Amino acid sequence: QVQLLESGGGLVQAGGSLRLSCAASLQSFKIYPMGWFRQAPGKEREFVASISWTGGRTYYADSVKGRFTISRENAKITVYLEMNSLKPEDTAVYYCAAANSYGPLPTSNHAIPYWGKGTLVTVSS
């Protein structure tokens, strides 16, 4: 069973930046898509961004497009989420997600088999 370990959350002022990291515990996951979801209080977990195993294809939610950048480093089995121009509405617990399948990472949280425990991002106004 793979473990996904997130880091990098914290408190930042609006307009600021944060970088999240997620390391997978199994080498085999370097060939699978990975990504990020987030869940704000009282809301359903939603898709944020994902990346193909080669890093050649990336996908973003409209709400973060142009502000967030996802990348990966397969040698470290790690995926990153660079978050810029943060807004208070970006406040949420951010979860790393992975699927041991081919094709894009599903954008529905109900279809994700592997989750990290989450890291809290708080953006103050």
C-alpha cells in the first residue's frame, strides 16, 4: 500500500505564495498520474491539479489556472504544487492524490484510490 506524505502547508497573506510537496513511498508510482485536491470547511473535496507520469501533461481547475503550477520529480517520486497569488478562498486542506492506472488522474474525488493525510493552507485577507 502506497503512502503519500504531504508537506509545505501553512499560513500566508493574500497575494502570497506557498509550495506543497507530496512524496510517494513506492517506486512504482513514478509511472502513474498524481495530483492535488482540496477541501474547504463545509464543502466537498474538489480537484485542483494533476500531472501525467512523464510530467508532459498537466491539468488544472479553472479556479487556480494561471496561479498554481504542478510539477513532479520522478527520481524522488515527488509531486509539487506551486501556489502564487493566493486568495482567501484558497484556504483549505490540500490532499495529495494518486491512481495506479493509466491516463489522466480522475477529477472526481470518488474515483481516487490513494490519498495523503492532507496539509492545511490558510490564506488571510
